[in-house]
Amino acid sequence: MTTVKQGWWCIVLLVSGMVYGQAPSTTGITGVSDTSYSLQSAYRSTLKSFPAIVVVTDTVSHNIKQRQVTYCQVNGVGLTMDVFSPRHKSLNKRIAVILVHGGGWRSGSPSLHHPLAQRLALMGYVCFTPQYRLSTHALYPAAVHDLKAAVSWVRANAKRWQVDTNAIAVAGHSAGGELAAFLGATNGMHAFDSSACRQSAGSWVNAVLDMDGILAFIHPESGEGDDSKRTSAATYWFGYSKEQNPALWIEGSPLTHAGKSAPPVLFINSSVARMQAGQKDYIEKMKQHGTYWQVVDFPEAPHNFPLFRPWFQPTLLAIDSFLKQVFHEKN
């Protein structure tokens, strides 16, 4: 018998028996992309309660350069990343922002955050929107491995994009926010690095921007793991329900790993409280280590607030203000 203690919980795990003799479920691995979460579906669902929302569209500007690169090859399949950079030259190296899309670790697309990447590029940032393996193609921690590889690629190619390797931020919304926080919380933990795309540059991130991404899967505030009506997104991703393998769900939570190596974090919150599960506990850990953090609340905003006006512009300004404060006006 093994007892795992983390903050407010104490879970007794039986490491023998039928539950831990089971292999993870692969029923969700279809090999076919799940397109259920998109800008269009988010708009339709959000419009019901917020009829005044306006979709934020792409920016077409001669002041932005856009490229697509392949940052990793996994099982013969290339993982791509779009790069948005200012066209004008700068005397200083630039802050990089890696934007991770949401969609329940199962759906979504990098294009969801192209408008945000474009606006940030116009403000002087270099932005990257990586593709990563979703649960229709691979279970946890494949997405973490892919995104760590993306960070490593940015570091290895920093000179090409005029990126300051001491100013690399990772941002995400929803599941992407959880993943962004996980990348930061596991700084220096090489067990989570990609074995397929190892880079000598490393996968350290210098700041995290978490937009409505949970920090703990098993938590009194969390709504993840309800399989009563259908298989939950997290169950698909982990391959086990939280009852079958709570240790894995704890391992996959940013809160579990947050410590002295975790970088400064900006939390941007909607009105959906369950999407901030574990945030207060995470902040307490940051206080213990003297790490800077900031919270911006949109108390009347829907979960999909980064995709729509009127919240897009305040989100953009909050990100810009936080990054300039953390990195001392590098842009």
C-alpha cells in the first residue's frame, strides 16, 4: 500500500489488484481528428447566453511575417507550428509567446489563437502556435512531450527569430491553459521531455499565461472526470477514469509539481469557477517560493472569452502588461 499526500488531499492507492493490472483504455484513440471544438462551435454555444459577442478574426498586415515549420517528427508524422513575427527589425531580442489551444485535450486547433498571435506580433512579440497530439491519437503524456519539444525547438532556433531565450512564455486557454501551467510547473523535470525530439536547448519556460485552465484534476473545485453521462475529456486523455487510477490524474496536474522552479504566472479567469480548480492552492505554493503571480478576473465572462469581443482586447492588454513587467519592457 502506498499513501500519496498532496496539499489538502490524502489518497490511499492500492498498487496491486485488478485496477492496476488493467491497461489504459484506448477506445478514444480513433486516429481521426475530433472537430467538435472549433471557433464556430464555441460561438454557437456561447451566443446562447451572450448574444452581443463578436468573433475576433484574423489580422491581415504587412507588418507581420507568418511561417509554418515542422518542429518534431513523431512516428513518421510531422508536428507543425505557425510562427508570427514582427516584420520590422529590433535592436533588442524579443519575448516569445507559445500559444497552446484548448479543446479538452481531444479537439481544437492552433488556428483558434491565430488572431491573438497576430495582435501580439504587431506589439513586438514573436508568437508560436504548435500542433500537438490530442487524445484521438495518443494518451497522456504525449501532448506534454510534444509541447516540451516545441519549447525546445523555439530555444534551439531563437537566433533565427530574434528571440530572447530568457524570455520565453507559454500561454494557453482551457485545456491549453492546463498544459501551459504543466510545462511551467515541470521546468527541469526531464522525465516529461520528448524522447522523439530531444533538443540540446532544453524545454525551460520563463513565464506562464493560464487562461481558464485547471491546476488540479482531483480537487473539490474540479468538475473533471464525471463519466456518468459520457466519457469525460480527461478520462479519454488519461486512458483511465479518476477512480481507476487517481495517481495518474494527480501526476498530470500542474499543482502536483509546482515548486521553486515554476515561473511567474498570469491567471486570467472567466465566471466559470470550476475552470480555476486548484488555483488558490497553486498561488499558495508560489507565495512560499517568492514567485510572482497575478490574477485578472472577468467575473461576467464565458469560458471561451479569449475568442470573442468584448474580452479579447482586455485579455491582450493583460498579457502585454504582465509580460512587460516580468521581462522588464524587452519589446
